[in-house]
Amino acid sequence: MDVTKPLVNPLANIDSAAIDTPAGFPQDQHEAPQHQIRWGLPDVFIGIVLSWVAAVVVLLAVLVVLDIDTSGQIGTGSYLGRYGLSDAIDAERSDPAWPLWTLPVGQIGLWGGFAVTTWVAGRLRGGGVRRDFGLAMKASDVPLGLLVGVFSQVVVVWLLYAPFQIFFDFDVSEAAREITDKAATNSDIALLFMGVVLGAPIFEELFFRGLVLRVFERKWGTLMGVLASSLLFGAVHLQPLQFPALVVFGIIAAVLTKRFMRLGPAIWAHIGFNLVAVISLVWLA
């Protein structure tokens, strides 16, 4: 709805450049933006599809070029399909025919899809990635985010599953352990850190707490934006057993993003969350 411009503007003499608007979030949601926002739900859909397709294409290209044996317990098509549709560590990747380095290599396409979609939406269809999606970081984000991430993995996830483990026998970390058990050398461990601890938090937060959260928030409001973006974040991992924990962490990361109006705290929280999982599975298990 168009708002009629008042005859007298009491703020006409105030320099708009002097108003400090946090990156990624407008100062007043009812105030007309200085740039036209044209990104929306189609960008989210394109980002998901593009990322999955890119992950499959990149991994397939590497396998073909290096002539890697795909005659393990699963076929190439099945492996690529599961790999491309999930950025989580699943049991199928424990097939001995597949080197451990396929984990970060397969994620290159996935991360590229997330990054390109978000950049195009912000740069070409909005006011920029920093302004629209809060791509910014401060030094204080590091300890805060790491603390929240570690607490979420150690305490929140345990509280979430503890009541069910009294009545049901299941191992939440079984899928991840299938792949971390193969990390026998320092180079293997370095690959895990590159893919799980560093790469995934940066690109997933950029897409899910940057683009997706903002799209859903503009469409349905803040509460539904936080919940819907977190549900999508959990769903795309294709891990039913880990789905509740992923959704809860998605909510925590979204709240951090809204509270501090930038992605820095959520990125470091994601790093801390994944770091605890890798350390516990590689060194403490």
C-alpha cells in the first residue's frame, strides 16, 4: 500500500547518512527502503536446487577425471544422489571405495551454489549482501559464538535426546562416526576440519541465516521466518535422527542473527557446534 507523502517533513534537514543502520537489517521495517528488493522465495528454491546439482556435478567430474573405483557397496548414481542432496555426513560415505577427501570436494559445488545464489540475490536483486543479509563480523563475535555453539552441542543437544534415549536405543552420532573413523592421518583430520568445521558454517550461515531467514521473515514475519528457515536447514541435511538437533541449532543461530543484526555470531556458533562434534568423534571416541 502506498503512503501519501506529508506536506511537511520534519526530518527533511537530517542527513540520512548520519543514521547508523546495522548491516543486513533496515532501521524501520515500515520505512521505504533506499533500494528496491527483488529477491524472494524463488531465490531460496533456486539456491537449494543449484547447490544440489552443483555438488553432484563437481563430485562426478572429479571421480571421472581421477578414475576412482566406484564398485563398492553402492553404485555411483546412488552415492552421488545421496551426496549431492545432503551436506551432512551419512553412513553411505563410509564405503571404502570412496576416499575421505571426497567429503570437502563434494561440498565445493554445494557451497558454491549457496554463495552464488546469495550473492546474486543481494548484489543484483537487492542492496548488497552486507546490507540485505548482514554479512558482517566483529571481534566480539568469536568468543560469543564459540561459547554458544559449544553449549548448544554439549548441553542443548544432550537435553534434547536424553529423554528419548531412556526408552529407545539409538546413536545420534552413528552416521558421523562412519566417516570420522576413517580419519587415520593428520591430513584426513585436516580435511574434516576444512569441510565440517570451516567451510560448512560459513556458507550454510550465509545462505540459511542470510538469504533464507530474510526471505521467510519478509514473507511471514520474524517468528515464522526463524522457525521456517530452521526447519528447512534441518531438512536439507537428510538426516532424520539428527533433524531435531539441527532444527534447534538453526533456531539458536537465527536468534543470534536477529539479536546482533549480523551473521558473525551465528557463523562462529556453527563453527563451535561442529568443532565439538569432530573433536569428540575423532579424538575422544
